[in-house]
Amino acid sequence: MLTRPDDQAARLTRLEECAAASNILHTFAAALDEPEVESVLALFREDAVLSSPRREARGHAEIRSFFTEAWAADPSAKRHFVMSPRASWLEPGRVRLEAYFYFVGRMPDSSVLGWGTYDDVVDVTGPEPRFARIRMESHLRTDLVSGWAAVPAGAGR
């Protein structure tokens, strides 16, 4: 396959932007493990949108509220894992990331686990990648006693 130098340069730029965007997923998982809201917010553009099946949050103030409320509702100490990321170049400076996530958590008297998907758009125009949009869909959150089998028919995968 023969490519022109300008095609090669464009391909290299797309690959570099996809690689830069993919790195944000690890940083996001680590920030969720802390959990420190300012560390999480630093990964979002000021005008970012975070959406889940329950709620949409626009901008830093609403995203801060989203995480503050979520952590208060589930205070378990967690570890997050991101798997199988797929990066798709959208346009100069913007990359779509799709990935699966898994988490485990510890409460004083129980353990939790869960998983779901991310569908994100990452802005790579600045010195560090920032989320322009995150779409999180949790497929399951349960404890180890109930397990996956306890999900009512049609409520989870």
C-alpha cells in the first residue's frame, strides 16, 4: 500500500490523538477510586456533559453535584477497572472512546460489584485530554450475597 507523505502525516496525527484520548480512561478510574471531586472535575471541560440513564449534568457545577450525590448514596470504597477501550477519531481534536467498566467495592458489612459501559467524546486540543461528553450506563450493581442472579428479568444483562 503506497501512501503520500501528507496522508501519512494525517494518519499519524489521528493515531496520536486517539492514543492521547485513551489515556484519560485510566486517569478517570484512578480519580473515581480516591474519590476527590476536584480530581475528577479536572478531567472535564468547563462545558462538558455527563449523562446517565437517571440524569444529565452540564458543566462543572452540575457534574460536581452528580458525583457528590452519587458518592453519598454509595459510600463504599471502590476500585474501578476500564476494559476494551475502542478509540475512534471524529475530527481534529476530538476522539470518541467506548469502553466497558467494572468496579468492586467494600462496605463495613458487605462487598459490591458492578459493571457497565462508557461512550465518551474527548477533547485533545489542550495540553491534557479533557472529557467533552461522558455517557455512563451501569448495567449492574449488586452485592456478593445477592450476586448477578438476583437481577429481575429484563432489568440487566
